[in-house]
Amino acid sequence: MSFQRVMVVGAGQMGSGIAQVAAQAGCDVILQDIKEEYTERGMRTIATSLNRFVKKGQLTEEESAQILKRITPTTEIEMARNAEIVIEAATEQMAIKKEIFKKLDEFAPQQTLLATNTSSLPVTELAAVTKRPDQVIGMHFMNPVPMMKLVEVIRGLQTSDEVFQAVMNFSEELGKKPVAVQDFPGFISNRVLMPMINEAVYCLYEGVAEPQAIDEIMKLGMNHPMGPLQLADFIGLDTCLYIMEVLYDGFGDSKYRPCPLLRKYVAAGWLGKKTGRGFYVYE
Ligand code: CAA
């Protein structure tokens, strides 16, 4: 492996998935979050996911146990001192990410690369808060991380060619397919995906069709594995709204205006699967 010691900051859905694939690829992983209950939940998510591979015969019980052992949960960000690469997967808020990057820059060894799993925020701006902007890069994984092949690799304005190449290679070593893009709002994945989801919400808002009908059309008609409203529930409606705001602010183009119904659902706390209600109701 080009990087043996990996740290993942943030033990939520994305962070735990990234920690899992790194450990599955043979890395020693530090999984950090601000509270023990968050790292514990992250470890449970990883165990559940590994169990699915065991049930399918793709991993043995023994391998699964070894993978779990390679992951060390912690609440100390200072543990960055042991990492060769850090992948940040914290909350999608610029102020929080900047604070984390300042700390990582302080604690991580000089040669350590700092990657962010941001889904739409500018990598260039994040890099600028560190003293190593040439070693900062975006590694945008897709949810569910253990199943999805893509890593969107985002080059900040200052990212060096050497760092870019190292991260492309590392993504492949993780068993993923890296695809490189430049640093513009929403990159490619969310610049294309989110307006589609937003348009599906507009269709619902305008009464063109019911949620099930909208999703069936996109699943059966376009061969998408999930319909856009089901996918929005899965991603989280707050995240979808946030990314639409980033696109709207970043490009200043009205085609990115978030649908009022999306705003309303988020205001109601109907954030999708994670809160038990979004466009659908979950038990
Ligand atoms: N860990 C391990 N295995 C998992 C898993 C996980 N977290 N989640 C699903 N699986 C496995 C299941 O075990 C199952 O395996 P088999 O088919 O071999 O039995 C397989 O995935 C399919 O799972 P399900 O039968 O439960 O459901 P499904 O057929 O609908 O597949 C899915 C699930 C892979 C998530 C599929 O629905 C899908 O590809 N959905 C679209 C996902 C997508 O678009 N992701 C991108 C979101 S956008 C994003 O992430 C970027 C952003 O910035 C917002």
C-alpha cells in the first residue's frame, strides 16, 4: 500500500465506510470523532457491513475480525501524528472543516497528505487554511462506500502533481475507480445528480406525479437503481438542500434554486431515512 497508516476524521455513514474499505485493503486505520458514542456507532456500522460480506461468502469470519482489529477508534484528533494520509469526512460545513484542517495541519507530520471527502465544498479554500496547500486534495467517496466503485478525486488549485498521482494510485489500491475533476461547486457528481433530485422534488411540488410514480419512472425508464426521491431520502434531504445551496451560491444561476418543498421538508425535520421520514415513511 502506498499509505499504510490512514486516519479518517468523522465516524458517520461516510467516515465509517471509508475506514472500512481502507482496513479491508490492509491499512491500519484510526477512526476519529468528537464523541465516543459516535465512534462506537461507526464501529457497529462497519461490523454490520462486514457481516453482509461474510453472509455472502466474500469474507470469512476470521478476515472480518482481522479487518475490525485494524481499526482503532479514538476521540483524539492529535492521533493525526501517526498518519501518512488523513481523510476528513466530518459534517458538511465549511467552518467546521476549516477548524479540523487547521488542527490536522498542526498535528500531522509535515509529509502527511490531507484529503477531504467533501461532496461539494471548495477544496482550494480548505487547502488555504493549512501550511501545506499543495498536499491537500478531495477524495469524494459515494454512499454506501463499501459498495460504490467511484472516488471523485478533486484537484485544488494548489494541489501538486505528485500528491494528485499518489491519491489516484491509493484510490485504486482501495479497490476503487478514481476519476479526476477540477475544483468547481458540486464537482461533477453532485452538479449533475442534485439538480435531477431537485427537479424530481419540483415534479412532486407541482403535482405532476406521486413520489412512487416519479421513482418508478426513473428506475424502470432510466435503469437507475433507486428513484431520485428514494435516493434523496437515502442521502439525507438536509444534505441535498445544502448542496443545492452551494451550487446556487457558487454559480449564481437560478437553475440551481432549491425547490421550496425541499426546504419545507428540511424545516420540518423530515430529513429522509435517518429521521424515519422524508418523501417516504420508514419504520
Ligand atoms: N455494506 C455491504 N454491503 C452492502 C451495503 C453496505 N453498506 N449496502 C448494500 N450492500 C449490499 C447488499 O448486501 C446486497 O448484496 P447482494 O446483492 O450481493 O446480495 C447489495 O448491496 C444490494 O443491496 P440491497 O439488495 O439491500 O439493495 P439494492 O439492490 O437497492 O442495492 C444499493 C443497494 C447498492 C445502495 C443500490 O440501491 C444503489 O446503488 N443505489 C444508488 C446509490 C447511489 O446512487 N449512491 C450515490 C449517492 S450520492 C453520494 O453518495 C454522493 C454525495 O455526495 C451525496
